[in-house]
Amino acid sequence: MRSLLFVPADSEKKLAKGFGSGADALILDLEDSVALSNKEAARKSAADYLKGADRSGPKLVLRINALDTPFWEADLEAVIPAKPDMIVIPKTLSGACVKKVGERIDRLGGGNIGIGCVATETAASLFTLGTYGGAHPRLAFLTWGAEDLSAALGARDNKDEQGNYTGPYQLARTLTLLGAVAAGVAPIDSIWKDFRDEKGLEAEARAAARDGFTGKMAIHPAQVAVINDVFTPGESDLAHARAVVAAFEQAGDVGVVALDGVMLDMPHLKQARALLARAGVE
């Protein structure tokens, strides 16, 4: 999944627009974008949408309410029978949250439904990003969030005068990347909140792809094309990866090879193979 687009679960118009956006995944949101007074209606809307949706399009994902609210269990009971592809848990504190939700999905007969987490929205959560590995087999990705974290910290802003995340949020981003890779799941970068600023979005997405993130969250359909482009390996990237693999195969049982005047070792081979696997090519 390169692009994961948030859409309010109680808006038929936005659901329809999101479905046609080209996003790899559509996240039907029952949490932040839905008013308290409309939680039950949004639940029903999400379940109805899932039951009638064309499953040949994007993956259909549902973000439930946080586990410290009275809503999350009712969210699962309403939507699991409609078979979303994945459940996203907001404001997770540790791998124990994944275990709790995963076991609840198991009891509801959730089949192959996966789990994703927004894993950095509280101060305490930054100390537990090493706990997600093995928490539950359903875990598929970790992502991070700066907006709720800045509210939890009482921050005046989460970016400096140049528009760069300040220290606490850079730390959250880095720990999420490391925690996801350590857990063997996909690291997904957070949103770019200024949906009119495509250049800023592209720059942030390219930095995320450079560092190892495999996709990015979106909050507006206009962001999807930029994200998909950045996280789709280009022909030159694929050609280089193939050349690296070929160089090792031709050299036989060695730990180091030379390619175009550059010495390459096993980490480079691993990176090349991972890139080709993500692109679904050889």
C-alpha cells in the first residue's frame, strides 16, 4: 500500500470521491472526523458501504475509535461481519493494544482482516515502539501522527519556522520506522496536512521513501497521485536493483561485488531484492 486515504465514514459523497481517487487503500474513519453524536450512524454507514462496495478497487480499511473510549467494541461488532480488509487502531500505547483488538477480531470471526496502528499519539507510546513484534499475527503496518501528539504534549506547534518537524515529532517518526521494521510490518508515513501544497507533500514523501517508509497517509484525494508516484519505483531504480542482483548471481558465493566502480555487500543485495519484491517484478 503506497497511499492510504482517510475518508469520514458518515459521508457518502466523500466515500465515492475517495474510491475513485486511485488510492491503494481507503480508510473509513469512525474516529476524529465523526462527531460524538453521529458515531452510531457512521458505524451503520460504514457497514453498509463495506457490504455493497466493489472489492476490485482499493483495500477498504476502517479506523475504529480509541481503546480508551466506550465506542471501539461496538465499532468492531458493527463492521467485522461486513469484512473490511483491515482495522486501524488509533492512539495505541503498545503491542498489548494490538493483541487486545486482534483477539476481539478473532472472536468475531474476522477471517483475514489485518490491523494497522497509529502508534505515536501519546507521550507514553514513544517508549513502547519495540513491543509490536509478535503482538498479533494480524498486524500489518505501523504509522505515526504528529497532531494528537502535539496536543498531548501541550505544544504550540509541531513544526519550526522552516516548516520542519521539531525534535519530539522527528523522534516519533524515527521510532515508528524502527518499530515497524523490527516487527516485520510496513512502515507508513504520516499525513501532510496542507493538501494544497503539493510540492511540500512531494518533498516529505520523497524523504520518507528515502529513509525506508513504504507508503504515506493522505487526507485529500488530490494528494494520492503524488504519493503513488513517489512510492512507485522508477525504471532507473528497478534497473539498478536488477543489476545489483545480477552482479551477485554472476559472482557466485561471495560477500562483496563491484558494480560501476562501487563496492556492494549483502545489505545492498537485500535492499535490491526488497525493492523488486515491493514492485512485484523480477
